[in-house]
Amino acid sequence: MSGKPRLFMTRKVFDEVIDRLREKFEVEVWDRYQPPPYEVLLEEALKSDALYTLLTDKIDCSLLEKASPRLRIVAQMAVGYDNIDVECATKYGVYVTNTPGVLTDAVAELTWALILAVTKRIVEADVFVRWGEWKRLETGWHPMMMLGVELKGKTLGILGMGRIGKRVAEIGKAFGMKIIYHSRKRKEDVEKELGAEYRSLEDLLKESDILSIHVPLSPETKHLIGEKELRMMKPTAILINTARGPVVDTEALVKALREGWIAGAGLDVFEEEPLDPNHPLTAFKNVVLAPHIGSATKETRMKMAMMAAENLIAFSEGKVPPNLVNKDVVKIRPPGFED
């Protein structure tokens, strides 16, 4: 290849990251806040050697097939990659990378922010003060005002005991909570370290006072928590989702909240993003909503952005990227942009 390979970035990231990429690539950055429309993404993919993408970018088989004569790698700035047809990418010799392991603390901390916000009624209390309800009641303190939930001694259920689930459990242990979990595989090291106890999914749902979801999105986990599962939960239980929105059946969750099957929810992810401000979920006082900000710390987002860049740079140097998702692609085409 003569000259630098062309890289299309579907969103602007930190200047330091873009400057690093310009050392190896001719970089084109989509400069709008919103993601590029699919037609634009396809047009850019057709004339690019590499793509730098986010979860909001649809990299389907049609795009990969059309772009693959030139396109060699899709570097995703995210842990998840269900927006990319990985099997199709492998078929056409396109490398796919992600950014795992860097957002554990950020997501775990956000999970706990939601747990505390719901159990201590923080958002509701803030509105109570700001909108003048406290003043109108003409009393500074009442024994029955804004009663929340004490966490010590309660049961924290972790659905998906990966890195994030474990970190959430560690913090729960510090609060004096009992830790139970369900995962595809038993984690005996976690059981020993935290005193966590394995449960079937049904028992996890029945026993948890706080249920925190930390599973990836896949055909098996879509709507894993539906009406049947929500009905199993305690009426005093709280559901927290910082994983992926479609893991929870939204329609069933609204019904559960409306009819009192559970006591509340804290959500950072949704089936439809961005969430419509008129969505039924926005009407519940016992639900705290966040706009998919699990990894939104400067430290974590910088690490993610740079990791995606380093995957691209490694590939450009003829090396297998450190965070390659579709490892079988190496058998089809060696890394690098040389023909």
C-alpha cells in the first residue's frame, strides 16, 4: 500500500487519541454528536481501510460484504460488539476488536450509585426539596418522611459474575450484605473470597433484595428477565440494570412496577436508546434513570479510546491486535494492510 491507510472514526474522541492515530493513518472523523446515518457509514466504509466504531453503529453483513475488498479492520470502542456481524466479518477477512477490562470500576461504581439512589430515594428527595414540597409541609423533620431501605443484612443478587459483577459484589460485601449469584459457570474463587453463594436463576430471583444485572447481550440473554422472572421477585426487591437494555423486557418491567411486583428499579440501559421522555418508565418515582453512562468517567473513556487506537496501530504494524474478537480471521487473512 502506498501512503497511509484510511481510517474513518464514527465519533470524535480525545485529541490525544486522534493525534496518536494520525501517526499511522489518514484519519477522517465524523464531527456530529449523533452517529452517522447508515448510508453515510456504508459510503465511508467503502473507501476506508479501517473503521473506529461505537455500539450505535450498525456494521451488518451487507456493509461488510460490500466494503471487504478494502476494509480490513473494525475497531470498536466498547466491550460489547453485538452491533457487528462478527461471523460475517470473519468470512470476509475483516478483523474485529473491542475494549474489554477497562470499565470494570466505572460501571460497578455507577451500579452502586443507582442502588443507593433507589434505596435512599435520593432523586425523589432532591425533587422534594427543589420543588418546594419540603417547605410547604412546614416541618424540617418527620419520623415517617422519605423512608428508604437499609442495606446491611440484605441479600445482593448478582446475575453474571464477571469482572463487573464481582466488583459490585465486593462493594456489597463492604455494606454487610449477603452475596448470592447466578452465572453460566460457578466461580469457586469468588465464592471463597467473598463468601458468595451460587443459586439457580429462579432462586436468585426469589431471594434477592437487590438484583444487579451484569450479563452480555446475546440471543440467549435477550429478555432473560421477563414477566415470569419479575413475578418471582420479592415485592420489596429492587432491580438494577447497567448491562444491556434488551436483557430486560421493558413492557414486563413497566407492568411489574405499575402493579407492585417489585419495589423499584435503577436503569442505565434501555431497549430503545435514547429513551423517549414520555416513556412510561419516566413516570415512576421509584425508578432512577441514567442515559447509558456506565463507563462515563474521563479515566475510563480515555482508556477505552486509546485501547481501540492501539488495536488499530498493532494491526497496521502487521501484528494480531491484542483485543481481537474473531480470532479465526487470522486463518483467512494475516494482519496488516499490505496485500
